[in-house]
Amino acid sequence: MSFKTITPGEVPSAALHAYLLGAVAPRPIAFASTIDKEGNVNLSPFSFFNVFGSNPPIAIFSPARRVRDNTIKHTLENVQEVPEVVINVVNYAMVQQTSLSSCEYPKGDNEFEKAGFTELASEMVKPPRVKESPVQLECKVLDIIYTGTEGGAGNLIVCEVLKIHVSKSVLNEDGRIDQHKIDLVGRLGGDWYVRASGDALFQVEKPNTKLGIGFDKLPKAIRESKVLTGNQWAQLANVSELPVATNFSAEESFHKAAGMLLDNGKVAEAWALLSA
């Protein structure tokens, strides 16, 4: 594998920005509703976003300075005046409207109206919620971290989540969010998004509390397989102890069959085959 190496400062900001957005993805979308001191509402999506802890529950998003002309966004201006925000999550049913709201409408224009969303009164903050969003986080702004003054610089808005509203339509029978029902979307580079539902979803079993044996403890016949992949080795190495066996198969046909079992999450069956 060969690599193209990019050094920040040696390429235009726009090019570096594109590489970062294409590589660090998919990114969740913070659909942020804010309000200025005059009471004007703004609604805009940001994909520099995530949560950072749950006690206290902290969310951070960044309305970065525009790369092309180094201007700042209305969202940043608003939270400087009224340090409150509602972060609405974005699912597939609303993604086109969300994109429409990102148009650079003049200050004072209400993107709820421009993009066809419904304002829903919040309970603890002034900015309204997006009724169409399946989860809405009412937040107070704790801090704004300015990372630079040039185009592309981030402005990290650090928020504490005060209240969470979850649509019952996306809950499973245990009252948890069902990832298929919520049907989230993520942001990629360029005009690309990803839909996080259906066949795109898969599960990875968390490491055992007893610790997985690790790659180094895999039998040589398996560790030196020309057929098994890194993902498949990792599934085998996540067991807490090796099966009781004196010999493990080095046959490629067995490894291929075991790989198919592993791809379907059947780790115990794969070990049984390899140790037969």
C-alpha cells in the first residue's frame, strides 16, 4: 500500500478541508437551532459534532469559519448573544430539508420557514426544537473555544445537555433507541451522506470482561492463515480461552468455511470447525 502524504500549511486550506471531510467520516449532524438577542431564530446543520461524556452530558459542535471568505456563521453570533442551543438529530426523512436550511439566507430569515420545519417550544431554553427531528437536546452553552482566526478555523461550542426529547416512534420494546427505526444519516465529504439503517448496520461484539486471548495467543496454524482476514482473526482472538484441542487445522478450505461462519457472527462454530 502506498500513501500520499499531506502536510497542513503546504496545501490550500480548501484542499486540506476536503481531505479531512473525506477521511474523518461519517460524521453525525448537529442541527442547531439558536436565537439572537432580538428574538430571531436560526437553524443550521453542522457535522463537526459529537458528545463527550454523560455525567455531565456534554455535546460539542463547531460552526467553523468559512474557508472561502473567512466569515463566521449566524449560529456562532447567536450563541455569543444568547448562550443556548437545541441540537436536533437528523434522520433520512428530513435530510433534504436539512440541506436546504444550510443555504446562506440573510440574517433574520427563519430557516424553519425556509426549509419547511415546525417550531416546537423548548422547556428549558429559548431556541425552539425541530418537531420533525426524532431526538432533540436542549442545551446551555458553557464555553466557546476559538481555535484560530483564519478561514477554516473551528469555534468549539461546548454545551451541557439539560433535557432530551426522544420520539416514541424510534424506541424498541425495552424503551431504548432502535437504530433501524431512528434511521440516522451521517455526513461524508463533498455532497455525500450515508444512511445508517438496513444492510449498512452491523454489530461488533464488545471485548469480553474476562479479556480476549489476543492475536498473540492464536494457534500458529490460524495466525498464519492466508485466508482469514484481520476482522476474522480479531473475532477469534476475542474469546476468553482457547477451545480444548491438540491440533488446529491449517487447511485453507477449513479456514474459508470458518471465515463464512465468522462473517455471520458464529464464533463458537468457527472455533469448533478449526479445532475439529
